[in-house]
Amino acid sequence: MEIIQPRLPKGMRDILPQQMVLRQHALRIVEETFAEFGFEPLVTPAVELSEILLGKYGGDSEKLIFFVQHPGGKEDLALRYDLSVPLSRVVAQYPELPKPFRRYQIAPVWRAERPQKGRYREFYQCDADIVGTASMLADAEIIALVYTILRRLGFQQFATLINNRKLLTGIGQYSGVPDARLPGLYRAIDKYERLGLKGVRKELRQEGLDATAVDRLCDLIWPADGRPASLESLRAELGHLPLAREGIDELQELLGYLPSLGVEASCYRFDLAMVRGLDYYTGPIYETVVEEPRIGSITGGGRFDGLVGRFSKQSYPATGTTIGIERILDILAERPTFSARETLVEVLVTVFSPDLVTDSLKLMSELRESGLRCELYYETDPLGTQIRYALKKGIPMLVILGPDELSAGQVAVRDLQAKSQTNVDRAAVAEYLSARLDQATDT
Amino acid sequence: MEIIQPRLPKGMRDILPQQMVLRQHALRIVEETFAEFGFEPLVTPAVELSEILLGKYGGDSEKLIFFVQHPGGKEDLALRYDLSVPLSRVVAQYPELPKPFRRYQIAPVWRAERPQKGRYREFYQCDADIVGTASMLADAEIIALVYTILRRLGFQQFATLINNRKLLTGIGQYSGVPDARLPGLYRAIDKYERLGLKGVRKELRQEGLDATAVDRLCDLIWPADGRPASLESLRAELGHLPLAREGIDELQELLGYLPSLGVEASCYRFDLAMVRGLDYYTGPIYETVVEEPRIGSITGGGRFDGLVGRFSKQSYPATGTTIGIERILDILAERPTFSARETLVEVLVTVFSPDLVTDSLKLMSELRESGLRCELYYETDPLGTQIRYALKKGIPMLVILGPDELSAGQVAVRDLQAKSQTNVDRAAVAEYLSARLDQATDT
């Protein structure tokens, strides 16, 4: 029979057990924090009807959608591109869901981006959203959620940048930019880090703004004195424009809640130049950047009050965030503390000789019952080979049940990290192993 | 803007938060037991190259594969159909993985089956497999794993039926069935429950067996005296055929290990008529049926020593099982004990009046820090409305922080199930809530 070369599609990857140690640790922190914040899990299918996805993200994004079909199938299907559009469909489809609807979803999404280091065509998103309230308390909770998760993951220097699409639209009005040109405006502002002020000015001209509009806009966002625009100064300049005023009011209310939610002052700030890429945001927007080491955004979100309305006459305000877990994991993997463990298996149960197999099986069943993660050595190899296997795989503890131990009612326990071996009474061995493993984790 | 009707592709579904309470509970038991048995997590992409999947499952199964493409993409892609073929690809692709390779994977697979009640085109499989050992200890561990998971899920009357493809092939040889006809033989035997002996005999004749072969075969599998064939009687009849003898030896060794692994005698038995559907099995096969209430199989697996060899010259023996979590959940959902909770949220934090919002926020942050799952009530509604919301959503506990409580350094705690309210000192409120919630779960 012909051998098929084992390989992956372009831009896809496997996540092997050794990489899963850190990944599972981080995802559990994310999921537990979601739950503490009152979010509940939702599962939607990977495959959606194409019409649900198309027309929501903006033209460039949509080119990246994967389509799905099966022989004889009559539906136009696609793999989900994010978790916000499926959420909006769900809210529209089940009007009976209690509001506010607070859901989290940790799941892969698919985008046919040009493959590059650290970027995959299937990647996981961790989303938490609140649908059915326009309260700024909801937006404040989302920012507190991000803060709590990043702190628990061990991040020190990071900041959530906060802005508001209403304020940005107001600035557009103030500068004479028609609403239809706003996406181009956002795109241009977004390039400041890369192109600098001069580059952004050029982009804005190319987006069709006249020189006066470009001047007014850039003077507001990047004032000549180098000090970032404050909400107070913006209120003085733009307060006469209803939409700008609404955006400023929302921001002040939102920022006012954060101290009571325990978010440290150094970890958030208003940033008029932060715009977010996607088309569907309508109010507050937020994006978290790690400041040391300096890397791009690791979470992003905002209010998307219009999205449910794309699927139902009954619209609902909504806000939420995506935690960019893949980039976060890349950062965590660089830390020495996390790379220590190679396996989640805690105990290797050796087999002394073929006639003692069933004794080892009984011992192993007991250890597992007490919650220890045990692997059995299957072959009838010398003990030295079995020990080398445990060392190679990084299993920290090993138990031996030979004729001497059996007759003494004991088990030999070898700690492969401390390189020590002790005989322990059979009845106490599970407790002994747990204690040593706890100790090893603490240090 | 045109409203798109919110709907799902044929045969797909959403799993809403209320359904997730039970689902998460069950999946955690499965995952924890996998880990205790020394299995480690593996993630593979949903999308594989088509050539990896095609030619592995048998013709009828392959018609159900979903294909994937993106505009401009040059690869033939497909959604995975099971988790065993991706595992085999992984083992061939990363020869450096330590053997035996024990991995679990809990993930959706896609099959374009005709939609029917309780059957979905995207459904989750829970697989545990051991690659790189031919030892019957591995097969015994898989059966013990299934036993432990089902017991922990609360199943009482179930049995894992155990057979061996080598023995079945030997029976084919004994009856004069050429190897190429074996898949047809399995298919015919598999229909006994539905068609009865007469029907199976007819099927076997249609598969090309002559009358003598059919007689010999049926007399072995369904003896005239109604007593199922024993391994001893089969050894007497078939012991001269090397493959049959090997199958019988394997079965006896495997069955011999199960008591030491704690598997109760009532929960497994040899069953010569259990054949399994898929083509790729090579040795022991197993399938668990629930006997009360009488429903079909809820787990299935076996040895597939040839599958890695489809992707590499270096082949590895392998064995494992799929836990049919969707069917298991259908059964668990019928039990009254599990349908009790409607939400995972434990505490609703009410807001007494707009000027006391920040006090409620501080209280909530403290409760969350101590691990309680809290939701905040966002709107400035009367307390009665807030309480009705908690009742409607099924949140068990509610806290109130009004001016009286604030000045007394207390919090009012309302237990919505016990219909009681108590004032608790602020410093003790998290502990008080946890204790009451634990109590409620126990009863």
C-alpha cells in the first residue's frame, strides 16, 4: 500500500503534549477567571452558513474566509472567522436567552492569512462578551476581566488603551470627514506606529481628506506639544458635537469605575490614537499592550451595538473582548519558570518481573483513585531501562514493587529529581507521593 | 441593511449555557480520568490535507467527509472525520515523540450524515490511545479507563464487549472465507441484533459465502444450544489455525489483567458477535453497551496496528478507545439529579442605588478574588426587579449592600433557594457564601 507523507496543511500546526503543559495551565486561568466574572460557556459549530459571516468584517478580512462543502451538499458553508459574529447570531436566534447574556467561548477560528512565524491559519480565541446592556459598567467589567487574567498569568507591565468610536466619529465630523470615509480614517491612524506622523498625513490625504481636515485631525490626536490629548481638552474643543460629547461622557464614566474594580492606575489609559481594525465597533474600544518587553496587542475588544441587529429586528447593545491567547503563550513560553515540566504524568509504575504484573496493576489503580497521574511501564525490561524511560520523559516519581517490598508491605519510591529512594508503607504511599509532588511544584 | 435570518447549517447545533452545566461536568470527569491514567493532551488542526483522510475508513464512511477550500488556495483540504487518523499522522510525522505515546484528545469531528434526532454533523469525540506497544496490558488499561470513567459518571449496569479481529479472521479461514471478503463478513455479523440469525445467514450468502461456510460460521458464533461460545471451546475448535490461536491467546491475557485493574466482573465479557464497523482494526476490539436502560454502544475501540504504517515505513502498534460523549450526555440529561442547576453563576451582586455602585463593585471584586462566580446587576432597577432576575436565571445567592449594611460594616445575603436573608459581617461574607453554596450542592 502506498505510504502517504505525513504533513500538515499550510499554516496549520499540531500542539504536542509537551507544549500543552503551559497551554493548559494558561487556558485554565483564563477559563476560571471568566467563570468568576459570571460568564458562562457557549459552544457554536465551527461551520456556519456563509451568509452569516459575509459582510460583517470588512473587505480585506473576508478574503481570508475558508469555505466548506460536502459532495451533494446544497448549502454554502464556511469556517467561523471569529467568535463575535456567531455570538450575535446566537443572540438573535434564541430570543428567550436571559439578558444580559454573558457568555465566554474558547475555541479555534480559521483565517487563510499568509503563514508567518507565530501566525497560524487555525488559532484559538478566548472571548467574553455581555449582550443586552448599554451600561458602561459592562465595559468596565470587561477591562477588569482582562486585567485580572493578565495579572494571574504573571504579567507585570501592561496597559489597556481605551478609546471610543463615537469620539473618533466626532473627530471625523470636526475635521470634515464624511461618515463613509471613517474606516479609511481608522486605518490611517492605525499606521502611526509604523509610518510616523508624516506617513499618516500622506495616508489621510490618499483616503480623500483635504489638507485642512488632515491638519485639524492630526493636531487633535498628536498635539504639537507632544502631550497626549486629555478628555478635558477634547471636551473643550469638541463638546458642541453631540456624538463626540457622548463618547467623552461614556469614557469618563467607564474610567471612573475601574479603581473600584481593583484595576491599577498604571494598567489602563485613554488613548485617542488607538482605533481597532474591525468595522463593527460602535462605542468604547480597548486593546491591551505589553510594555515590557514591548510587543503588540494581546487583547482587543469593544462595544458592537449593531451586530445582533444584522440578524434580527430586535437589536441588543453588546460589548466584549478577545484574549489573544496564542501571542500570550508565546510570551509565557519565553519565561524560564514555565518551561520546567515536560509531562503532566506524575508517577511511573514499574513492573519488577512478569509474575508481579498484577501487583503493580493493583498498586497503580489505588494511586489513580487518589488522583495521581500514573503511567505503567509495559515491557519486561530491566529496572534500569524503566528508570531511563522515566528520566527521558521527565516523569518526576517512580514506584517499584519487587518481592522484598511486597513481603514487607511496602513500596520503593524513587524521586528522580532529588535522586533519592525510600521505602514507604503501602497504605501511605499515595499520600507520600502527593506530598513530594506538591513540594517539587512549590520550589 | 438587509437582515440575515439567524440559522444554522443542516445538522449543526449550538450548545447553550444551560446545556453546558452538565456537559462541562461530564467532560471534566473524562479529562481528569484520562490524565490519571497517564494520557496527555494533544491538539491537531480541524483541517487536514484530504490525502491524509482518504482511503482509511472504508467507502461508505468516506462519502461523509467535508471538504475545505479558500479562494486562491492550492491544497485539497478536509475536516477531520475522527481522531485516530490524525493521531497516526502525528506519530509518523514526529518520530522523536517518546514511545509508548499516550495521548488523549477531546475535540469535534465532522461527518455529513443524514441529520436525525440526537445525531449531529459536528460532534465531540473523547479519544485515548497508546501507540508503540503491542502489550495486552495497554488494551487492558483502555478497558479499565472506560470502566473508571463510566463509574464516575454514575453508570451502573453496563458491559464492555470484547472480541479480537485475529480470531474473527481465523473464523473466516475456518469457514472458508477469503480475507478480501472479511469486511463483508463483519458487516453481516454486525446486523444480528437487527435481522436475527435468518437475516444474517441471508446477508452472508449475499456476501458470497457458500452454504457450508455459512453453517460452520453461524454454528460457532450462535451455537444451537443458545450458550455463547467460550474461549475454551473456540480453542478446541480453532486452535490449529495460527491466527485464531493468537487472537485467543491475546484475549485470555487481556481478560486476565482486568480484575487487578479493578474492573468488576459484571462489566465486561467476551462476545464473539461484536465486530466493530471500521476497517482499520487488527487485534482486540471493544465496545461498551449500557444494559439498563438498553441503548446502543457508548464507547468503542480496539487495536489498529497498521494505521501509523500508512504514513511511515516505521510502523507502530497502537490501541485505544473513543468515548461517545454525545450519547452519554443524552443519557445523563435524562437523570433528574443533573438537571437541577440552570447556571454556573453563584452570586448576583445587586446595586442598591446609583451612588452606591462603587461599593458594590469593591465587594464583587473581593468575592471574585476568593473564587466565587459573581455577576453584577447593571441597571438601576428596584431591588425586587433585581431579585426576580436572579430567580429567573437560577442564581442561588444574592448580596445587597445598602446604606444600613454599609454603615454597619455588613452585607445582606439572601439565599434564594432557602428563601432566607441574613446580615453577615463584611470580612466573613465570602466564606459564608462558599459554605452555603457547598451545602446546597451536597443536598
